[in-house]
Amino acid sequence: MTATTQIRRFDMVFEHSLVKVISNRNLDEIDLAGLRVGPFEEGNEYEVYYWVADELQKAGIARLREEDLLDSSKLYKIQWKERAQTTGQISHLEENFYPKLRRYMSALRTEAAKAPEKIIELEKTKQLTKDIVNSRLRKIISIASAPTQTEQVLKNFTPEERYLYTQLCRLISEWRIHITEQKETEE
């Protein structure tokens, strides 16, 4: 299975995970692709699948809670924590960090296309994202090439990072075996 396929699977799991939304208005029960949701009362919090929350948000019916959204200030904090860790340590990220990051970046690109003043924010966020991903990638590679890790070290990996770590461990192990094999030469 390719990395792209696996990341799409993680994304599908995220789309079907439960999130909390806050209703923007009163609304009777509605049917969304065969799934009944609601009724909604303005200001109340409800738990729905992410894909439902996305549709409700597009329709102006509800919004995701602020604490569940990514923004530049949260990314700066993540970058700072990541830089503060040593090479063998990796800070904790919430399980759905990467799906949320992809959606945040997509929203920023859409905003920047409509409002040129948002281009600077988009570029800063791209650089911030690159820094976070590259820092974590270096650490994952370092951890994968070290002796077997404990669950304590691996618990801070997101599902996408665990997948990468597993693939790297397998590849490094195979490489070590093949690189150290010596062929008998004929005299």
C-alpha cells in the first residue's frame, strides 16, 4: 500500500470521527445523505461526524468549536515545542493534527484566492507548517534508525507518523541486513 493510500485512509477515519459543533440557529431535524441530524437549538453544543459538521458549517447552521480548530497561533506553539525537544524526543500532537492541518491550509488558500491580503498569512503558515513537518520528520528518521523504541516514545506519534515510522523501521532493517551480508568469494 502506498503512503498516499494510507494517508487517504487516515483522512477517511477523520471524516467519520465525532466532533463537537455549536449551533448557530434553531433548526428541526434534517436529513444529510441518509443520516438524520438535529434538531438544533441555537447556542447548544452537539456531537456529530466531522463530515456532517463540515456540511452544517457550509450551510451556516453550526460551527466547529474554536478549541478544535487549528490556527497560526496554535501552529507557532507547536513549532516552539518541537524545537525545544531534543532529537530523540518528539512532542505530543493530537491524533487528528494532520487532517486538521490539511483543511486549515486549504481554507487559507481559498481565502487568499479571494482576498490578496491573506497571501502573506498563507505564506507564513506554509513556512511554519514546513518547519513543523521537517522537524518531526528528522526526529522520526532518527528514532526509526535507533534500537527498538518503547511505547513511551511512540505514544506521541500521530497515526500518519506511526505509519511512516513502521515503514522506515522495516526499510532500515532490510537495508542493514543486506548491506552487511558478505558473499563468499571464490579463490
